[in-house]
Amino acid sequence: MAYNRSLRTSSADRAAAASQGTTDAGARQQAWINDSPRQLLQFKKISASYGLPTASGGVQLQKKGKMPVLQAKFFKDKKPLSEEKLTALRRHIPAEKGDLLTMLTILATNAEEIDIDNLGFKSPKDFVKYLENREADYRPFVSYYREKEGRMVKGTAAIPGKLSIDQPGTLENWGVGKSTAHQVPNDLVATDETDLTHVTFDSSNLNYKRVDPNYGSNPGEFGTGFYTTTGHETAPQVEVSKKWGNAETGKSPKHVVRFRFKNADLRKLVDTDEQAAFLRHMLQASNGYPQGMSEEEAIDMMNAINKKGKVLLFPDDKERSVSIDEEANMTWSEYTNANAGGSDHSLVIGPQRPPELTDIRQVAFRGAMGEYLINSAKRSFQTIK
């Protein structure tokens, strides 16, 4: 498992985002994540282009002591916006659309023009709609293609999370924060959440930056993807750091970026609660199977999950065969030949090739759904001593 494979920075293009109509994305996200990834043939990355106005006009957020004062500039005229007027604007935003308050702050911070004295909207609903459209401009999303009624249809899925005010075009959960001690976090409750980790030389490459599983010319055993290991133990990260260090310079990757997933979201990847419990174990444990489960029982469970096409699981024994789909069966050794990654599964979980790491499972995020999942997770950052 390479320590820092497949990542790059990119954000949603404003015009493309608007044309895809990502404002009302909730229902479509749910439908999309439940689709078979065999239909998700490819996705197109939308480049960053915010087109924000400069100081020649717009709304600015100026600091006066500790209290920010919002000011609007129109027709070369600066007009202070009182807290009373700002509150009046906020009142137009329904409680169920509270996230748009963040959007209003972002527009102000980035000198977007909002005509305070004459909004130019026919009704408060128009103002809310305007904020929703601007939210879509800023929100990152993934694009994909799927088969529908015999033809390929392009779709989009907005990545959930609170928009970052300080880093427009990104999400708050993309920030890794300050480094803490390398340990299993005290607030990690395995029944509710799952942590996966990525070991790297420089955590800043993942700080407020989008993870692109399809980027990179050096595919791992499971093909091109973003590779992680369990975050419910600390030994796996230490061993990965040792393996991918440079013997000549004595340097090794010491930064551990953690990605936290809600188990309720992982549940959507499988059909039953029993399968969900098994998947959690395979993600949280570096090797082995749930207590009391034999290898044969584990392989039966893997086969049932693998055939659905979203998650592909391999046993610890690299020469034991499992179902890849409804027809094909392969061993880990056969599947990883030439690092081809010959299936459309979004998550691939199984042993690693290096002998030093063979007892440590790796989890590869691949394709559009893999990108959606990894960028939905909350990040944090630790340092190995």
C-alpha cells in the first residue's frame, strides 16, 4: 500500500454546478448511493472557478474590534449594514434551510454583492432561492454516468457537509486541524462510527483539499484509488510508516490523517444489518473475522456482499476464492494481478502485498461513489513519534 497515492485538489465549477441543478440534491444523493456502481462507469471532475467579485463592489466583512461589521458597497457608495438589517435578512431564511445562513456569510466575506436597500427580489422566497443557487455554485459534487432505460444518463451528487467560510469551495469537514498524539481517539465509539487512516509525509496535502481516488499513475493492488487502513488500532499506521520510509534518508511518513464515517452511512452499502455488522468488523479490525465466525462463514458473507457490486471483500488467505460478481470468482492473488482492479466496486477491502503488511487490511476508495464517501468523512490529523 503506497502511503500517499491518488489525491489532488479540485472544486466545483460554478456554471457547471448550476447547470446540473445540485441545489435540491438530498433525494438524488440517496437514490444515487443506492444505485449499483456497475452503472457508474466514470465521472468527470469539475475544475475550480469561483468568479468572485473583487474590491470594486459587493459586500465586505470588516472587523471593528471583536465585532464584525458588514458593509455594502453600491455605486461607489459604502453603506454600513447594521446588525438590525442583517438580522432582517436572516429572518427570510426558514429554519429548515439554516445552512443558508452560512452561505450568506460566505457571500459577505468574499465581497459578493447583495443590494441591501433594494434587494431586487420579488419575494423572500426569491431571496432564499438566490442563496440556494449560490450554495450550489460553491458546493463540491461528483459527476457520474449510469444506465437508465438502455441509455447512459449523467447525474451529479452534491457532497454533504457544512461549507467552509474560510476556504470557499470546500467543506468544513475537509480541514485536518492541529496535530494530536497518535492514538485511538477517546471519542471514537465503534458502534456508531468507523475511523480509517491514511499515512503520509505531509498532511497539508489533505487539508481542505478534495480527495480524488482516480488521480495518480501508480495504482495499488486494487487498482487506482485512495488507500486507507483501520483507525481503531495504532500498530497498522506505524507499520505502514516503517514500510514506506526511505532507508537512505532515514525519513518516513509520520502524519496520520483520520477519516471518520457514520456507521449509518456505511449501512447503505449493504442489504442487511448482519452484513453491516460484518462490514464494520472488516473495516475496524486489521485482520481476522468476528468472534465465533469461521472462515467458511466469513467467505459466505463476503460472497453475498460482493455480488451486489458496491463493496468487494477478500479473506485473509490470499488464495481462497470469493465471488466477484454473480458469475466470476477470484482469489486475492488473481484479482491483484498487474494491479488491474478488474471490477466496478467502490470499496475494495483485503490484505496487502508487502510481506511486512500482509496482516493489515487495506481499504481502497474507487470511482465516483468512492470519492463521494471519502470526501463526506470528517478529517483529523495525528503524528507518529
